[in-house]
Amino acid sequence: MATPALRIAEDGRHDAPALPPGRDILAGLPAGSVWQAGRVAQYPQAVHPTGFSALDGELPGGGWPAGALIELLLERPGVGELSMLLPMLGRTPPDRWIVWLAPPLQPYAPALARAGVPLARLLVVRPERPQTLLWATRQAAVSGSCAAVLAWMPRIDNTGLRRLQLAAEESDSPLFLFRPDTVAGQASPAPLRLALAARGDLLEVRLLKRRGPPASHPILLDVRAADAGPCDSGTLADASLRSR
Amino acid sequence: MFWLAIHLPAWPLQVFTRGLQAPPPLAVVAPPPRGTILAVTPTAEAAGVRCGQRSASALALLPELQLKTRDPARETEALAEIAAWAERFSPRLSLSPPDAVMLEISSCLRLFGGASRIEQALRAGLTEMGFDVRTGCAPTPLAARWFARAGLSAAALSEPIADKDSDAPCPSDAPAPGPAADGTPEPEWMRWLDPLPIELLGDDGSCDAPTLALLAGLGLRTLGEARRLPAAGLARRQAQSVGRTLARARGELADPRPWFAPPSRFDHGLVLPVPTHHADALLFAARRLFASLAGWLQARHAAVDLCTLVLEHASLPHTTLELVFGAPSHEEARFTLIARERLAATQLTAEVSGLRLRADRLVHAQAGSEDLFGAPAARADATLLLARLQARLGDKGVYRLSARADHRPEAAWLACEAGCGPLHPDSRAARRAHADAAPTVAAEGLRPLWLLPEPKPVAAARLTLLGEAERIETGWWDGRPVGRDYYLARDEHQALCWVFHTLDAPGHWFVHGFFG
């Protein structure tokens, strides 16, 4: 798991030993208030490690940001998008839900159980109307009782996206929004946008948008390795978040 | 003893206008043979409608006036509702029909920090429930009632009354000797009795109308003047009740009161003055009932996990909504939240003219123990989210998944009802379910994360098969046999999918799932 070169503790002190003059003033400011070019932004809130060190290294803060809308753009289900999230879902703390809203296909319980996802805390919500779907997504996000919210919305307008982003900011859990990859060119208020595609056995992740310098090259992840059994990193008890 | 009286001014009217911010012109009339007006709303009064008028003359003054016949049953019920709610302050209370509730609070003064604190809390709570109340305190029930009627609260009287006189000899248990008898100066609260108007004597039927007419004929205006009348003279004029009533009020004569026995189930209603079908208006009215339910539960240290809200229609059968709260709760906010979702998702057949709330299955409330490190609040939230989603989307819209021990892929999972609460990961049922599922899962090959609802036919030319076949041939015993060879395959979009061909027709390929 990659650790950023400079780590800023919560009380504002830095633990890097020697810094050039001026830098320590910057480093002494509260985390997230000043962004320096060339450095990937740090999130003020906690982040959830993705379970893939290559991806952690490219994401601001080193994992899925809690309290943010994360857009995942893919052409069709089945490219490996769920496998990418399995390590995080497997670390769901007790008394928290994982909510799946309007999944396009049927989530298959035996495979999920085998990957370590706690089925007892997985809620599948299938609203009938798009407005209800948006409402349910917002409620799940702001309730504060979800470890992760996964919503599939083929059609959502900018107002809806903005609402979801605001709802996600109120919460302490990531809100994953799955959308078709045709919207990659459109603007979005989501602070993190990823385009996913299958490349052979690997999953190609392109970071379309992140807080920090634009990512130059796509990341290839071997997400299927996690399919073979329960994820290696961390047991259920090890549900603590890495917080900056 | 120290008594706090809750007086409800214009009570026959209040049961109809309960919870309205701006009541429409409305008057309550006596039952048919007389038909005179008993109480009117301010808007009607502004138009000239007065108590004591005939209903016909009132209608002539204000044609849009709504007339309601007095409903004593509803008044009694609402009085009991107030008493049940007020049990949170004192276990000893007494109904004083037609329009007052008495609380004996001497034992709770220290807990709540004085009589005026209790009064404030009572007023705030009852206002929230939609009632207009006046309160008064005194060492005897009758005096407390008179103070409440006259609008003299403990704050208006001097505050020490609550503290000094609560330790005074209990007048209604053992009649104390009159203050004049042993020469001590009479307490301050008794002096406050004297200037009260003489009409209060007839307040709860202790003095009849001829007696009051007699006193009025004598030119008496206040209770103090009546007290100074010679007892022998009153007795000769058949008016001994005056002396007795005053003695009861001053604590010189015992005044026993029957204690209120609280109902074992909650069943209260309110009537909407204007029938409506707006969810917001209904919710606003229902909040009165939820506040009352919350108080009733709190007095019992109990909680409910479901209750019934009945929407009463004038001519059609009533609509009944089951409110499921997900977890035992006694919080008004949670009741309101779930009711809002249910009302938003309900199609009403007609306008609603009344509401009724019933709760009878009580659960012992878990005393919320605060954890030093953890946050027990989060646990409560988890059930709240599920209850909200279920209330809005119905049981079909929210479900959970469980694995079954079956080799047929489509039979190896089950959508189970999300249930009322979260299946705790440590619960025995969850562990058993996990233990059941584990062996079969371990024995099988790879399984996809996405399953198609129905296997979809696909052309063999588009697939690149990977690996070896996994044969699943089972299910002959329940009429849905399968005989299939499953393969991993890659389709033309590079997606990894799970395909099979049946053993009967080897050339026909189907996609059954995707490795998402």
C-alpha cells in the first residue's frame, strides 16, 4: 500500500524532518486548505483504501474518499467494476449497510459471500421511478449508517448530480455512481471520475478527474485475483479507516 | 400535598380546533333541545357571534359559520389523553371533568426543579400537542383549579409558594386546623384566593345555580366577601355548599380525589375541522398524536415498533396505515419521519376528516446506555434508514440477499425480505446461514458476481471459451431439472462471462452471468 511522501498529522504538525524555509509554513496550514501544484490533493476526511496499491497511489489521499461522489463510467456491466470494489466492501464495519440501488443485473449472492461481502448487511433497493431512485440514493447517503452506497443511474441530469454530491459531502461514506461511458465528455460536479474498461484479464482504470495533476497513463489492475477467495487485506475486525 | 391544575379554556371548542394555527369561524352548540352556542372561535366572535345565542341568530350574523354539536365523549377522551401524557411528570393525577386535569406534584418538585419548571414543560408539551392550556398551583386541588381558571400561574404568584407550602400539612388527607384558629397568619396563597370572582364557586358543580344567584343577589363579587358571610345565615338559606366549598379550597375540609388509572393501550384520535387530502396537512395533525404517544410511552418506559394510523373518511371505509418503525422506538421524530414516507406513498381514496392512532403492542424500552468509545446512535440510524426505505418503497422495493445450498445457479440465491431490523452479523441465525452456505460455495468453481435474470441465447462464434467445463446436472426431484456444462468465456466486448450449453442441445449457448 503506497504511503504519500509527506504526511500531515491531524493537529497540523508535520512529521517530515527537514523542510526548506517557506515549505514548513505551507505544511503547517490545516490539511487540504492549500494545494501545491504537482502534489495530489489530500482529503480532509477519511479515505477507505481500495485494496489495490497501484490505484491507491494515484487517488488523492490514497483511497476512496469518504463523503464524496465517485463516478465510475463503463460501457456495460461485467468489465470488473464490482471486483474492484470488493476489497472495500469486504471491510464493512458492523452495523453499517452496503446499499445497492437499481443494479442493472442480479447481484449473485454466492459469489458475493465468497468474496467476503457480508450479505446480512447488503440492501438491494429497486425503486420503480427515477425520482424515487434519486430520493433513495440521497437518503442512503445522508443517513450516516452506510459503509458504501452503490447506485446505477443511466440517466441523471446535472441538478441530480449536484444533489448527490451535496448528499455525499454530508455523509462519511463514499457514494459510487455507475454511469455509461458516453457521458465521459460531459461536465460533472463529482470530485473523482474514473472510466473503466476491460483489457484482457485486467481492468483498465483511467482517471478522468481527480483533485491534483491530471493522471497521464491508465492504471491496469488485476481485479480477478481477488475473485478467487476472500480478500487478503484485512479481516472484518480491521475496519478502521485510514485518516489523515 | 401540592397540586398543579391544567385547565383547558373553551374545552368544547378546543377538541374541534385542536392543532389549527388559524381556526375557521366555528361554534359549538349544545345538544339539540336547547341549541344555544357554548363556545366560539375568535374569528366568529369578531363577527358578533356570542355564547348563549341561538344557533339560528348566529347563522344570520355569519352565514359561513360552522356549527358543531358538543361532543362530551370526545372531550373525556382528550382529557384522558392529556392525563396519560402528563404521567411523565407525576404518577399521581386525577381527572376533573369537564375541563381540567389535576397533578399532585409534591414528590416531583425537586426532580424537575420547582413548580414553575413543571408548568413551563407542561405548557410547551401541551401546546405541541395542539392544546391551549392554563395552569395553576396550590396546596389544595380546588384552589389550584381556581388559580388556573383565573390565569394565576405559579410564576404570577410569588415563587416561594412552590417551595415553602409544599411542606405544609397535607390538607386533603387530614384537615388541618384553620389558620385563624391558632392565630398564625394565613399563608400567602390563601390571600390570593380572596379576590377571585364568585362565579368560580360553581366551577365543578359544587354550588348550584340558585345558590350562585342568591350570592349575586346579595351583591357579592369575590370569594373573600362570600367567606365573611355568617355560616348560620347561609344555612338558613339552603346555601351551606358555599361554606363547604370554600373550606375545601382553603384546606380546612378534606377533598379526596380519585386517582387516574392510565389505559393499557394507546388509542386516540382527533378530528380535522376541514377535510383534506394533503399529506403535509395530515402530517401536521398527526404530529399531535405522535407527541401524545411519545409521552404515553415515556411514562411507561416502553416503546413500540409498529402502530396503526387510521385515516377516517366521511363516507368511505377508513384507510389504515401500518407504520413500522424498524426498531422499538419512543421518539416522536422517528414516528413523524416514518409517517411522512408512508403518507407520501399512499393514494387516498377520499378526503380525510379525522385521524386515529393506535398502539397496543408495547416493547420494554432498552435504556440507552452510552458507550465510552463507540457511538450507539449509529446503530439506531441503521434501522431507521431501512424503515424509511421500506415505508416509501414497500417491502418489494427493498430486499436482502442470502445464499442457499443448491448447485443450480438460479436456485442458489434468495431475495429475502429485509425484515424489521438488521440481521446482526453476530446473531446465531446469521452464523448458521453462513455456515450452511460455506461448504457448497467452497466446493464449486468460480461464480459470477452478476447473474442474468434469465439465461440469454448467444451465438457461439462471439465467444472465446476459457478453461474447462463445469457440469451441473441436478434438480430432478423438484421438477426443475438442469443439465448444463458451464464455461468461462470472453465475449466480443472483452467482458468475462459465464456461459453454458445444455446437455440435450450441445450447439445452443447461453450467457448466464458476468464476472463484474
